[in-house]
Amino acid sequence: MSNQEETAIFAGGCFWCMVKPFDTLAGIKKVISGYTGGFVPNPTYEQVSRHETGHTEAVKIIFDPEIISYKQLVEIYWQQTDPTDAMGQFQDRGDNYRPVIFVKDDTQRQIAEASKQELENSGRFSDPIVTQIEAAQPFYPAEEEHQQFYRKDPHRMQLEEAGGRQDFIATHWQNPKQ
């Protein structure tokens, strides 16, 4: 890999389910589970889960833009979420699970907005695309037990993914009705 490094921050429900799809891609240096978008510095999992901090569970992806582009990451992001559900993802409900693309600058915002509009225009979904695109805010890494969770507890990950995410992805991305 080159010495180039950029970051992307995506929220799409439980952060456990958002790591693996990015972690295994060429050009990804690191995927960190954490919290962003809230008003309490250094929140804990318990605080976020109790809706005391305003944070959303998210992943921070550190990547090499010479190998994988931000645009490619946004396209992969759409395929991991239900972009028509504003207040959670699959069995995970609440504002701490809302789908958001957190952008660090105008370039990322333009790419994310164009991609969102392209998805809206595609007709892939009958409901409107409600995923928010917001300015990046401080990102706080989650506790160590939440990092790389799909590797630490594969059985629990299977249960988490079986909560509707896998079926939704298969229906809308692997076997679209187009």
C-alpha cells in the first residue's frame, strides 16, 4: 500500500455489522467501531445505548485512495443499509442506529450527495432515500470489545446479521427486481 491515507465515516445500524463489509477490501487500512454526532465527549456504549449522548454508532474507515476511492466506499455503504429507514436499521431501532454518511469536506459531500441522488433516481426502492449526509463530528472509538467483533464472536454476528440485514441485502442488491 502507498502512504496515502483518507478517512470515511458511515453509520448504518449496529457498528458490528458495518465492519466486515469494508474490512476485507483491498486498500482498507483499518475499520474502527465508534460513536459520532453527539454532544458528550468520550461516550460509553452504555450511555449511547441509553440515548444519553446523541451519538450514532458508526465506523471510521481509514483507506488508501490510490487503491479504493471514497466513491467506491459510498457505493458499498449503500449496499449494507436500508437507506429508506431513518430511525434504525433492521432489528436495531433508535436514533443511535440511524443511517448517516458523515462527510469531512466538500469533496466528500459532493460525492455522497451525487451517489444518493443516483440511488434515488434508480428506482431500486419504492420509498424515498432518507439516509442523512452530515458534516463529520468528533469520532470516539468504541470500547475494545466492540472492535473487530465479527472476528471475536462469529456466532453472535450470525444472529445479528440474521435480524433482517442479510435478507434485505439479498433482495435489493443481489437479486434486484429490475
